[in-house]
Amino acid sequence: MSLFPVYPLYDITPVKAKDVFVYDDKNVEYLDLYGGHAVISIGHAHPTYVDRLTRQLKEIAFYSNAIQNPLQEQLAAELADFSGCKDYQLFLCNSGAEANENALKLASFHNEKSKIIAFKNGFHGRTSAAVAATDNPKIVAPLNAQQDVEFFELGDLEGVEQALKNNDVCAVIIEFIQGVGGLDESTTAFYQGLEKLCKTYNACFIADEVQSGFGRTGDFFAFQKHNITPDIISMAKGMGNGFPIGGILIHPDIKGRFGLLGTTFGGNHLACAASIAVLDVLKAEDLLAHTKEISAYFLEKASQLPQLKSIKGRGLMLGLEFDFPISDLRKNLIFDHHIFTGSAKNPNLLRILPPLTIQKEHLDIFFEALKTELA
């Protein structure tokens, strides 16, 4: 049996990894500045993480959500304490797409409306409503296109308000820093304006923190810079450091009932153990403060590149924009310098999403390689 060919693959076969390095089957060491799409938050094979999952695997790995699972309660309590979202409720699932799918579904249940407002260059997943709210027609099947979604430019409050006046919008969903779209973000005034409009017209305000959450930006969530209170917060990638887990945080104004949402694997024992380990390491190693410190160093080094058009993003969710396509540059970084980086919808943008444990000396390696390639 062959694999269904949906991924263009580099000819590299990782077999092990440690902290910010990945090793292939020829024992070549690669510096990981991409973290597998921002998934690796506390470094590959962190000893706390490995120990926590190993102990849990020896006890119980999975049982259904029909029984008590104290690990879910522990994760909810630690998440509330660390994130500052103390009054929210937690629903656990398996991925970012599933988190956004449940967020949109819950919004529609809550206000009994069906239209979605999303933003150009946004990415929210590949499932039914999540992919319809993603600004990429190439991955939206006719089945998905039946969803009623209207896209606006970042910053277009007037357009959003005109759409909300029809009183048919269940949710406004937004990445506070766009990931796949190219690290664009808007202003505090815009985000606060969206929050106000959602309240005025009874639409749920969904903060998509799938990529930007769990300390990636130096704040626990990217929206927290703007002093707002979303109705629903979706999260996933860095939440499990590689173990599949996602979730939504739900404002107490939204009421639950039995059967409203459900999942087989979401919130299983191993997944909870993984996320608890991530939170423990984020706190013990003060990785949010470290992220801000390393980000400042990155910005200082990047500003010295004469070919650079702009630097985008915050924390360790960063993009280097050039005035040329970066596809060849990215290949050269992988094969000649053994450094993983990422791409974006913007063909001129090199995405940098390393483990939050990265150190200055690792960035020095990257910038030396970059200077060599740009010379």
C-alpha cells in the first residue's frame, strides 16, 4: 500500500531529536527553527516531558470521557492559573482544526446564528467550518464551501459592522498574529473594536491561538497584549509539545449542557499528562520571559541584514520578509547548513518558530548561515 500523496517531502528522515536539534538516519544534526509548525514548545525530548508521559503510560493511557479523569481537572486548574483565564471553562479535543470546529459550532449553538466572519490570509484548519473560514480556496472542497463565510481585510471595522448588522453572524474568528498567512497583525484599536462590535451584535468573538498560544509570543496568549476578553479561545500546537491535543477555553456566559460537544480521544490521560508537563516546564524554566529575551536578540541580529524588507511577528513567532521568493534560500538552509525553517502563504517570508528553549548561540548559527546565503 502506498501513502496518499498530499505532502511534498524533503529527502530527510528524522529518527531522534533533543531540545533544539533533530538527527536524521545518517546521524546528521539539524538545528530546528521551525518546531514542526510551532508544535515543539519546550524542546524535543525534554526530560520532564519524557518522564511524565512514561509514568502515565505505565498507569493508564486512555479511557473514555464517560468516566472521571482527574488529569483533566488538574490541567484545567493549572491552565487557568498560568494563563490568567481563570473564569473560563475547558473543553479538550485533539487538534487545532478540531478546536476551531468546536469553537464555531459552540458559537452557533449559543446564539442560534450560522454565518462566520473571518479575515483575509487567515488559516483556521482543514475541517468543515474551519477550512471554510480559511482564506485559501485551493483547500476548500465544494462540501465546505456551503458554509456561509465572509472575509474582510485586517483593520476593516466598518465592513465587519455592516455585516454584523444583518444579525446572522454567529462568530468572528481571528488569529491575533496570522501564522500560515504571513505573520501579519493589526492594532489594539482594531481588536478592541472587534470585541465591542461582537458584544453589540451578539456574535461570539473567537481568538484562534492554535499557533500563537502557550507562550509562543512571550505572552501566554497573543490576544493578551490587547486587553480584551474573547468569548472562546482555541489552542493546540504548543499545548502538547508533539502529543496530539487541542482545546477551547469558553467564557462563563456560554452555558454547557450534556451532549453539546463530544470527542472520543480528546482529553485522554496521556494527552493531559503531556500538556501538564508543558505547563510545568514553561513555569519552572520561566520560558515566557526567556522567549521575550531571545526575541529581542533575534530582532537585533535581523536588523543587521541589509537585504531584509521587514521583520514580522512577536516573541518566537517570527517572519523575515525579503523582496524575493525564499524557496531556494530555505532549501539551502536545510541541505547546506542543516537548519529547518518554515514558509508561508507570502512567498517572500521565511518563518521562524523554534522551541522556546532556544538560546542565543543557536540564533548565531542561523544568522551566520543566512549571511552566507545572502552574500
